[in-house]
Amino acid sequence: MSSEPQWELPQSVQSLLPHLEELRRRLMAAVLALVVGAALAFMLAPRLLAFLTVPIGGLEELQAIELTEPISVYMRVSLLAGAILAMPVIVYEVMAFVTPGLLPHERRGLFIALPFIFLSFLAGAAFAYYVMLPVAVPFLANFGGIQGNFRVSSYLSFTARLILWVGVAFEMPLIIAVLARLGIVTPQILRRGWRVAVAGIAILAALITPTVDPVNMAIVMLPLLLLYGLSIVLATWMYRLRGVTSNE
């Protein structure tokens, strides 16, 4: 009686299985951190809502249309705050998955940069809240002299998007510096691609900015352009630490 043939995975696939298992563990840890952060933020949701609605004049200036809108707003705010709380763990898990292929001094420098990357995100979020929202919200709320009754869900969606993406944009210089230290990005590429960068920043500012007026777009574009310039400076410094001397 002949036995059925035993099928085996190709060697190339078998070699990937340990990496896929590690990726699964890293993702589970990141998701767990997000869940814990969101649970902690949910308990502080009333205070967070009061804080986020200051630019519009307080929570009493907003209204809910649908029956489930209040709870969905609570969940959205909790998820956003939970993501911010869990970001150090999420970034750590991503870097821990990448760093086994790096040299010890590269791995050490990468983990030293993690707290500063997180602080950069907080700086961007603070800039969005304290500088951009006080300009954008009154402009939108009073545009054309039309009196509006604003939905709490739409306001929180707009506020969360602005804070999140501006915070991510503020991480750009340090992330590019780390990539330059690893040799993935060179300062020459950044300098030669400044036209593409300006066009990309203009598109990003248009996506982030809820209005089409040049004032609000300039408020977004100016810090992003300055951050790109800072990225070139940091990339040049970090790339030189690799002992590479290059001429344009």
C-alpha cells in the first residue's frame, strides 16, 4: 500500500517562517499596547473632549445628530489618545523587528533616537492644537457670516486628523536622520530632490488643511518646509558619522 506523498514547503518559505512568527508577536504586542492605551484614555475621555473642544468654545457648542454618535465620539477620542500613549511601544516593536540585521552601535543609536522621535510627535501635536486650530476653527466657523450648528463627530474627526498628521510630520527630521545614519538615505538625495519635496509638502498641506485659503495652508507649509531643511542638516551630520565623505 503506497503512502501519500509528503508535501514540504520550499526552503525559501521555510526560512521566512521564523521571521513571520516574530512579526506576529511584535504586532500582537503593539495591538495590546494600543488596547491598553485606549482603555486608559476612555476613562479620561470627558476631560479629553473638554480639552479638544476648547477652540470651538467648549463641548456645549456642538451637537449630536445620531443616537450612537456620542459613544462613537468617545471611542474615537479614546483610540486617538490610546495610539499616542502606545506609540513608544509601537515604535519599539517595529524597530526591534528591524534591528537584528543592524550592527550593535547602529542598534544602540536607533533606540536612543526613539524617545526623541516620540517627543517630536508631541511637539507637532502641540503645534497643531495651540497654533493651527485657533486660526482654522474661527475661520471655518464664521466663514461667510453663516451661523452653523456643528456636529461633534465632524469636529472631532477634523481635529484628530489635524493633530495626528501634523504630529507625524514633526517626526520627519529625526526619522530621516536615523535613515541617513543607517545609510538608507543620503543628504545628496535630499538636496537634489528639494523641488519634489516642496511639491509633496504642498499636497500634504492641502490634505491636512481643512480650508483652501492661503493663510491656513501657509501655516501648515511653513513648518513642514523648515522641518525638511532641518532634515537635510541632520542627515548631513548623521551621514558623516558613517565615515563617508562625498562631494556633490
